[in-house]
Amino acid sequence: MRGLFCILFAILTVCLSTVAIAQTSDDVVARRAALQQELTALETEIDKQRALLDDLRGRSVSLERDIGILNASIKQSQLSIRARDIAIADLTRDIGGKAKTIGELSDKIERAKLSLSQLVRKTARFQSDSLPELLLGDGRLANLFIEMDSFASIEQSLGETLSGVRIVKKDVETEKQELEGRRAEETDLRVAQERDKKRLEEQEAEKNRILKLSKGIEANYKAVISSKEYSAAKIRSELFILRDSAAIPFEKALALAQDAQAKTGVRAAFLLGIIAEESNLGENVGKGNWRIDMKAPRDTVPFLDITRRLGLDPDRMPVSKKAWYGYGGAMGPAQFIPSTWILYEAKVAAATGHNPPNPWDAGDAFMASALYLKDSGAAKGTASAERTAAICYLAGCGNAKKKAYAFYGDDVASLAAKYQRQIDILNQ
């Protein structure tokens, strides 16, 4: 019997030991430190490229400037993608560590359950045996009471340990789910970055074509880019005005953006950059359905109210599809979710004269976007203010300082610079 007690105490010692997350090896720790150092260096370089871009965009048009803008944009995109790869790898490693810990905790739970069941059976034997049988079996009444008290104490401790390990396991599982959610978000943002990088590469191909046309001579280059006929043809060949496209024609989009600028102070080119980033100027307003893709009741209730007051069939109105990492349900060219649209309805109605305003109407959508951006500080007109407002538009101002979303602000800034160039040409 004493042997059994020794075994149970050994098991209890294991189960009562501090539950700790599995420690990584020295090699893993060193690798993580190296990656963190690389990530810090990348973020510093990204900030330098961003400052360089802001400086270049403020200079007069020249062959050197435009090549510098293109090269800096591509370099910044490449650095951001590398930084995101490191973040994804780090999250994947942490998820693996949590999974390992969960497995170890599951083993602890099984061992504790086994020990507890053995104690229960042993206690049941004590309770089922008669007093004479127990006395004959051991011969010492005092020893009997000591052993019974020890069983009860160990049983209580094992039960408490089992409960504690289960709580820790649940906490670790929650942490693992949160990490998986962050990894999903990082992965999705990386896909968006890859798309933006591809667009930059297409711009590089166009620049090479112009360089070939100008033969690399500054005077020839300026002549090419300042030609109204060439520039107008280039603008009208943009994706937004392709035949059979649902996108808003550029001239109309520009007029709406300029009207919104007059009423809010938000720069027209910046507003065009936001709408282009969100829906390609109204071409991609979503193929989702409110019943499936919206968050209920936060957005479904206001959505039904919006469509009812507009006399629209909610089942026929396009909204963005639910992404695998979160909810969809954004409406119209500006991609407002219903719960946010409701907050801006009165302001939009006052600015456009449409009461109620319609999120699928281009004019109302542009005005709503400009009003939101104004509230986020974009009317200041500085590169920093516009970049922050863009990130607010994507992820809320609470996330404006998070480096994970910086690429969106940079991308909108690039689009805004492109549209400002087109606006300047058309105003010549």
C-alpha cells in the first residue's frame, strides 16, 4: 500500500507542477531574435522610403523625379511584403508553440484523470470494507485513519489540479485562436500588397515605354508628358472607362470629387484614390448578399432600414462578400458598412440634397467618403494627415498607428499622386 502512495504522490507532483508554456530551444530563440532585428530594420527602411516618396512627389515633374518615385514605390512595396512575411512566420511559430502546449496540457489532464480514478476506486474499497476486515488487513487503527485522510487530501488536490489545468488549456486555446485570426489578417493583407506591387510593376513597364519613346532625354520626356493630346488619350484609356464597365467615368468621378472637396476641404485627388482603392471607382461594389455576408444585427438592421426608406429590394442590392477572416456587407462605390452609413446620413443629405441619401449613388457615396475622411483629419491636406485618414477608412482610427495597415495609406497616397497628375494635366 505504501508503494501505491509513492506512485500517487509522484503523479501528484507532476500534475501540481507549474503549468508553463513549452520553452523554445536556444536555436529558435536566436532565430526569432534575428527575425525581429530584421523586421525592425525593414520598418526603418520603409519609413525612409516613405519620406523619400513624400519629398519626390513635392518636386517639379522631371525624368529623374518620376523614375525615383517609381523605384521608391516598388522598393517600399517589396520591403512591406518582406516585413509581412516575417510577421506571418512569427505568428505561425507561435501558433505551433500553442498547439504543442495544448497537447502537453491534454496529456496532463489525462494523467490527472487516471490518478483521480485510481484514488476513487481505492477510496471506494475503503468505504466498502467492514471495519474488522480493515483491522485484520492492517492491524493498526491509527494507520487506517492516516491513510484514509491521505487519500482524501490527494483526491482533493488532484481534483483542483485537473480543474486548473483545464482552465489553462482553455486559455491557451483562446490565445491560439487569436493568433490564427491575426495570421489570417496578415495573410489577406499580404495578398493585397502583392496586387499593389503588380500594379507598380505595370507602371514600370509603362515608364519604360515612355523612356524608350523619349530616348532618355529630359527635354523629350517633358515634351511627351506635357502633350495634352497624349495625356488626354492616356487618361481616357484608364481602366475606369473601359467599354461595358460598371465603373464611374473618370470625368464624372473627378467632378464629384471636386464638388466634395469644395464642401469638405478633402483633396479631390486623395478622394479619388480612396474610391479607386475601395471599388475601382465603382466597378467592384461586391457580389455578396446581406443575409449571408453582413454582421447581424449590427449591420443587418440598419441595412433593412436604409433599403426600405429608399424603396429598394434588399435582396437585390449588391454588397461586399464576407471574407474568410471577417464580415462583409459594405455598400456602394465608397464601401460603407450600414452601421457607419447611418451615422453620416444626415450630413450627406445636407451636402447633396438627397434625403434619404443612397450609398449606391455615386454622388452620395463620394460625399459620404469625403465627410468621413474630413472627420479623420484628411482636410489638413498634408501627406501624413491623408495617410492616417486612409488607414482610418480601412481599419478605424484606433488602428491608424499599426504598421500592419501602413501599406494601405501608402497605396492610396500613390493613387492620389497619380490622379493629381491627371487633374493638373486636364487643368492646363
